[in-house]
Amino acid sequence: MMARRSSLHSALLHGFMLLVALVCIFPVLWMSLIALKTVGERVTGFHALTISQPTLENFRRLFTLIPLWSNLFNSLFTTIVGTGTTLFFCSLAGFAFAKYRFPGRNGLFYFVIATMMISAEAGAIPLFIIMRRLNLINSLWSLIIPRIATAVGIFYLRQYILDVPDELIEAARIDGAGDFGIFRRIVLPNIKPALASWASITAIVRWNDFFWPLLFLNKNSKYTLMVSVSMLPVSDGLATPWPIILAGTTLVILPAVLYYLGMQIFQKSGSFAGAVKG
């Protein structure tokens, strides 16, 4: 009786999770299908799920409406470089807060955490003035430097680094390893799941970033893909060219989805079992 009840509970739970997954996937599927329609086809109701004449013409039109390749490069550059620098500096700061004892450590850490309560947009005007004085307006570095390390990232990675056994670090010091060598050879390999998770979050946020590129960039050739797609013309004669607009949206969303799915393989819980003999 208990086994049957457990099986029924498991079936209901899996059915509910499948339903939630379908609800989440449906908008992406709907968007991708409409991107393959001609401009004159219907895009509402159940007819949106059928395509009479699939075409890639909407994606070709994007090349004539926006500088697609340069926008794609801008998005890739800011996402890859921004994610890499953020991972490095956040993990380095997390290592210092987790494993080093120095005067004012706790106070400084609490100050870093307190900055999480301030909205990033609240500093938009001061950041804009700083970027202008540094001659970084219309530079992709203006999207990278201000967020080279974040309070959330420092806090998140510090919590993982706290679980790295001190015995491993002391053993590395006895073997003659320097501080950066310990960080590179001991700490980073043992927090790979945390790095993968934070890389996924950071890369998706930077890829989908809209506010900061719109603030710091004002040339079409410098826009990221997200900003450029948002500026697609909303009218084509008497009709809104939804297939073209959603073709651009598909180009923005699908890379982020595929990237996140690909990073799942690295997001496994780490284990230090057997690392310290005892």
C-alpha cells in the first residue's frame, strides 16, 4: 500500500513538473516558429503553431536592418570577457575573505554585503560621468570595467571557498606553494561547480543586458545584439513585422538557452571526500 502511494505521488510530481516545463518552453517554441513564417501569415491563436511556407527570409532581413555581425561580436566580447574577469576577481576576493585573517576583514566584508541593498541603477549617473571622463563612452570596456567584481559574486564564491579544507592549503604552503599558486592549484579546482554556476548566471545576465549598453553606447555599430534587436522597426507598411522582430529575438534568446544547458554538465556538487587523510 505504501509502495503504491509512493508511486502515485512520484507520478503526480513528475506530471506537474512536466506541465511546468511545457509552460516555460511554449513561449520559446512559439517565438521560434513565428520567426520561420512569412510576414503575412497569422501569428496568433493555434494557427501560430503551423507553418505553411517555412522561410529563413526573416533572418536575412535582419542583416539589412541592423549591423548584425558587429552587434553579435559586441555581445560575445562583453559576455566572454566580462564573465571571465568577474569570475577571476570575485573568486580572488572570496578567497581572501574566506581564508585570510587581516585587520578589518569582517567590517570590509559586511560593507561589501551592504552594497547589495543598493540598486545598481542608482549609480547610473555617477558611473556615466566616470566613464565619460575616462573616455570610455561608446567603448565596450564601459560594460566590463564597472562590474569587474560584484558583491553577490564575492559572497557566493566565498561561501564555497569556506568549505575548502584548511589542511589542503597548509599542506600546499609546506610544499612551498605561494598564495597565488594555492589559489590556482588548490582553491579553483575544488570550487568548479560554484564557478560553473556563477559563470552561467553572469554570462546570461551580461548577454541579456539592456540598460547599461543603452546608457554607455550611442552608435549602431557599438550596440550589443539585445539593444540592436530592440530597435528594429515596429511597422512594415500597415502591419507589424512580427516574424522579423521575433527572428531577432530568437537570435538573442537561443544562445543563452543553449549555453545554460551546456553548462549543466559542470554544475555538480563537489566533494572533498578523501582529500584529507585522517
